[in-house]
Amino acid sequence: MNIVFDLDGTLIDSAPDIQAVSEIILGQLGKEPLTIAETRSFVGEGAKVLVSRMMAARGIEETPESHARIYGDFVAQYEYAVEKAVFYPGVVDALAVLKAAGHRLGLCTNKPELPARAVIRHMGLEPTFDAVVAAGMIDSRKPEPDMLLKTVEDMGGGATLYVGDSEIDAETARRAEIPFALYTEGYRKSPIAAMPHDWSFDHFDRLQEIVIEAVARQTAAE
Ligand SMILES: O=C(O)COP(=O)(O)O
Ligand SMILES: [Mg+2]
């Protein structure tokens, strides 16, 4: 089966790196950095939205020009912000076990391509994924279904499970009509019950079991 993962808030907690970028950018503007809680709540819809939310939170007026300038400064730093990211517990083992079991693994993230590829490399994940689709690679972003569908297409098509942490991921899966496993310990803001999902889990030790169920469900449907 294809198993496609979201990145931020699902495989890695990257909020400390993003917070550090905010410290540089907001510091240049004489503003306080984002808190970690603010950072987590601003991630999910890509870097442009994150920069808008960051500006609003620090009372910086958003015009197309001010946004373009601050976004440009932000992404120039973002590519190097990889040092503080950590895997959620059990991720490394779960990916290794699923890969060894013959599943194809993919990554579908609203993080821009350069920082996404930089952190994948930094975390040693380059050999793990059969396909990576990050923001900017196609003219669409989650929760539109296109990025997820493109990831599946790049993996050769076929039965797929999508694994993510946010409202955006749940909605993306729903629109793509792909079964969804919700990781509950990432950056979601809503109660679990309010988010459409087929499975939820709070530790990656559980994922293998979910994949077995997903395969069984798929086989039963055929
Ligand atoms: O960078 C973002 O806004 C979201 O990234 P994600 O899609 O990997 O959660
Ligand atoms: Mg996420």
C-alpha cells in the first residue's frame, strides 16, 4: 500500500526551528519573536499564511508589498532552519518497519520545497520516500486535493493511506477520497471528534496496526 505522510506536526516537530526564524525576522522589525504555542498554531497552510499570521500577531500592517518583503526575508532563512527539528516518538522505527514490509512511502507537505528538502536531508529521510510533493511544486496547496493526488500518482497510483496531524490534512484526505489516519499529538486545534478521520493514534507504535487494517479494508472493498 502507499502510505503518504504530512511533515510538520506529523513526522517532526519543526516549531522550534520556525520560531527561531521568527526571532530573526521579527527582531529585525523591532518585534518580539513568536511563542512556541503561536508558532504551532500558525503552521499548516504554508509559509505565506504563516507570515500573514505572524504579521497580524505582532501588529505589522499587511499590504502586498510588506507581505512580499517579509515573506522573502522569511523564506531566505527558512531553508537553514533544520537544527532544532525532532522526530515524534516512534517515527523512525515506524517508517523503517513499514518500508521493510514493502509499503511505498510518500511525503506531502505545505512547507515550501527548499526548506522541506533541507529538513528531509537533515533528518536522514532522503532514502525513505518514493515521492515528495512540497508547496510550490504544483499550483495548488492543501486542503485542495491536488498535492496529495500528485504524490499518489508519483508513487505509481494504487491504494493509499494518508497520515497527518491537522484540520487541513483531514480536509485534504476527504476531498481526495483517501482514507485518513490522524496523529493526535501534532498541531491540531480542534477536538479529535470534530475532524473527519478513519483512524486516530497518539503514538507511532500504533501505525503498523492501522496500516494492516487499512490493507484489510481495501482488500474487502475490491
Ligand atoms: O508548513 C506548513 O504550513 C505545513 O506543513 P505540513 O503540511 O507539513 O504540516
Ligand atoms: Mg502538519
